[in-house]
Amino acid sequence: VDAAAGNWALVVEKGSGDDSGEPKSGATNSATKVQLLTSEGVKVYAIDGDKYNKNTGRNHNGTKFADIDEGDLVKFTINNSGEVTKLIKYADDATDYSYAGISTTKSKITKSGYLNGVMIADNAVVFTAPYDTANTNWDLDDDDQLNVSKKASIVDNDVDQYAFVKDVKNNKIVAIIINEGATATDEF
């Protein structure tokens, strides 16, 4: 089951895999877990190791678990048991979705929802988190500081740090993470 369109998440924490970094398969597949911030909040998911590893093959476009990092914006798929079967991390040159890495240049999200000339989709998933300038990455240690908002709460605001995934076909941002101070109101 591919959860709703716009099934985007922020990787908060990642469990260890087998010796190669991939999810454990067989009887111990539930030993590998990933914590995601989704539109429903922060949740720990078990990884279906057998299915996940099959989904990273040539035609299944999943990202190897070893290549997933905390702070990544990913698209995810879960099965009927609520286990993750695929995580997709997009590169900056992907043909369907492209990733714009962390920018630390102060930018304006306009009243009409543009960030540096790219429109934020009305149904975009907006993640907010503190940014750790010393480590140049998102500070994901405190779940209480991780939130999900809507486009309406970030328009007409300045952002100091952000990263996003853009739908290449319609040239709109579909998932974005911004520093926590940039929203007008938090929505849960």
C-alpha cells in the first residue's frame, strides 16, 4: 500500500542494518527500524527487510538503506502491516523529483508561495525543525521540536535554512523542510 499521494517523510533516526548496512531479512527483519516525521507526526516504523531489499533492485527504484541518512527528505511506502517496504531519496538530477540540498542563504517565501522562483504546491508537506549551524544539519534530537505545517503557515516569511524536493514535471515543491522559526503558526 502506497500511503496517500505526497507520502513524504523526514528521516529522524535510522536503525542499523546488517553488515552491509541493509535491512535485516528473514526471521530477524523487524530488528531494523526507522523513525520518520510524516504528516501524522513522529513515528518509529519496522522495516520489512525482505521486501525492502527487493525494492532496491534495478526496476524497483528504492534507495539502499545504507544510503539513507538522518535529515533526508524521502518518499516512503508501507505494507498492510505498517512496515516500511521502500524509501526513496531523490538526487538533484532525478527525472521525476529532484532534491535541492540544504541552503543556508536567507530567502523569502512570497505571499503567493514562491521560494527562489519555485512555487510551493498547495498540498506540499512542510516539515519544520531546528537547524544546528555548528554541525550544518537539522537538529532532530528533540521530537517535540519537529513539526508538520501547511503551506499557508510559511508564506510571507523569511527562511534561513531549507531543503526541498521538487516535482520536475510541474516545477513545484512537494516536500520542504525549513528552520523551525520560519512558520507563522504550527499545525499538527
